[in-house]
Amino acid sequence: MAKTNLITRAGYQQLQAELDHLWRVERRETTEKVTWAASLGDRSENADYKYNKQKLRQIDRRIRFLRKRLEVLKIVDYAPAQEGKVFFGATVTIENDDGDQRTFTIVGPDEIYDSHTVISIDAPMARAALGKQIDDDFEVNTPTGRHRWYINSIVYEKTKATR
């Protein structure tokens, strides 16, 4: 399954900040360390040189990935038409028949790695909840079977386009 190319404005800004930090700080510092370690002589047994050279390759790989990914991502801002239904960017509180409650925000797949309070729009739970309203129910297939959930609340962070 291909990744969805949607992202929240905050998520886009976070990826852009990571790219800027890698390019302006991490890469510059690591390049200086590689140059210093190379000046010490024999590189074949120079642990500083090998380690920083490997780190530089990892930084460059992440920079290339972020540049390509940022080009294809589409920022989705809040729109008043979303109000009352579950769409991208919604923070949803759901409950099952046992009274278990969960709250999550539906975001793009590039935003899920730093938080336990978000799920990807590509996740089965998010897909099943899309378009639902408060008090609607939906079912999700999981490895432990089919589960029914009810929508208790839907909240959107009101963002405005800035570009």
C-alpha cells in the first residue's frame, strides 16, 4: 500500500525544521569532524573518521528523503465544511461496548512517529471512522477480530493557510 501524501500544516513544518537542522547544523558539524579526523593520517584505523563518515552518509540519505517527500506532500488545513464529521486532521474520541475509550488525531503517515496520540489516515481504524458523525458506530477488523466503536467527539484544530 502506498503512503498517502497528506500532511497537517504542523507536520509539514516539523519535517521542514528537521531538514533545515540536518542541513545547517548536523551536516556542517559532521563534515568538520570528518575533515579533522582525516587530517590525523591513516584513515583505515581511524574510528572517528569511520564513524563520522558513516554518520554523514546517514544524514545525507535523510536529507535526500526529506527533500523528495516534502515536494509531494499536500498540506491539509481545517475547513469549516469538515465540522461535525471525521476527516483528516480530526481529533476523535471513540468508545467500545466495554466502555474502553481512545482518543487520537488522524494525520498523514509521515507524522505518526513521535506521538502515541495520532494514527495514520492509512490505518484501518482511521479509514473506518472517516465520514462518521458523533454517535455513529463503525466496525474495524483487527487481528483479534471485528470490533465495534462509537464516535463520542470530533474536534478540529483550526488552522489557516499561510502560503
